[in-house]
Amino acid sequence: MNRKLICLAALTALGLGTGAQAQDIYGGLGLPGLYTLGYAHPVGSSWGLRGELAGGLSWSGTGTDNGVSYNATIKSNRVGLFADWFPFSGGFRFVGGVTGNDQKMDFNSQGSGTATINGKPISMAGNYFNVTLKYPTATPYLGVGYGHQVTAKGLGFYADLGVTFGSFTSEVNTNAVSASGGTITQADVDAQKQKMNDSLGGLKYLPSFSAGLVYRY
């Protein structure tokens, strides 16, 4: 994925010119990515910069909605560039930054049951109404955390809790217009998509959490 290459390049750039100054590599577990890998570079005693890769979340399953069976898949990967501010002595910090996201959910109908599209029913036998929910490619991030402060070299602990700001949007792939024999129009499909986007628009942020070990060298 190109974003991973961008992140690795950013980490390499941060590492240049560090000389003898202490710096961190770290890894942990969390959500929305299952694993987190990163590099932290202190800038004085009160500030630090970090580059981070979080990913590995991949899930699939089946379900039923209003009598329509579907297959669902979810995946989440992201890269992030962050600035840490330590307002007090110790490890507590405020965090701000930006993330590049590859996060989506696919819901593919299995061709059974009756779907309702813009208030109009249509049999799904042999037909499909597939929906993909996508998170924005780039989002701002705000949070708080602990760790990466200027300390002695060796092992340590870190934790981060924050949110990215952005709303999922929907994409629809369906043969409902031709399959209904004119009962369902493209305007109905577009109206149903807009209803989904309106409901998703109420989700203005995505929580994020990660915790693990730091090695300072």
C-alpha cells in the first residue's frame, strides 16, 4: 500500500540527523488497527514528533437485515504523523496530527429475502444490492497519551487515546433497477444512498486507542 511506503519514508526522514539524541521505537495493540508500530523523536523536553503505522484489522461474517442475508467484511489500516506536547513534568501529553486511512466495510447481499429501496420492496432472489462504507482518506487527529517523554534509555510503556474527525460515506452497486422491471428506478437507488449518507453523517469521529512497549536508545 502506498501509504505504508509514505509512512516508512517519513520515519526515515525523522531519523536523519538524530545524532546521539535519544529516540524511541514502539509497538502495541489497539483499535481501529490491531497492531501499532512507530518511531518517536523528541524535540526538546516539551515536544516530540512521531510517525506511526496501525493496521491488521480484517474481519468477515454473515448477517441478516430485514430478511436480506449478506456477507460483511471490515478492514482497517492507517498511517499517522503526530506532534506530542508535554505540558507537565512526566509522561502525560496532548497529541495532534493527521492520519492517512484505508478503512472500509463491505456488505454484499446473498440473493435472498426482500429488500426495501426508498420505501419500495424488491425480491433479492438472484439479485444484489451491495454497499461499501468508506472512511475519508485523510483526517485530523486529537488525543491524549502517556509515554515518549525524555527519560533514561531502555524499555518503557506508552498509551494513546484519541479521535479522528471524519464521516463514513456509502457507495452502492446493484442491479435493482433492471431486476425490478421498472418498479425501482435509479432515482430510488440514489435516494436510498442519500439516506444512508445522511445517517452516517451523524458519526463525526472515530475513536482510537493503542498501548504497548517503548524502547528508547
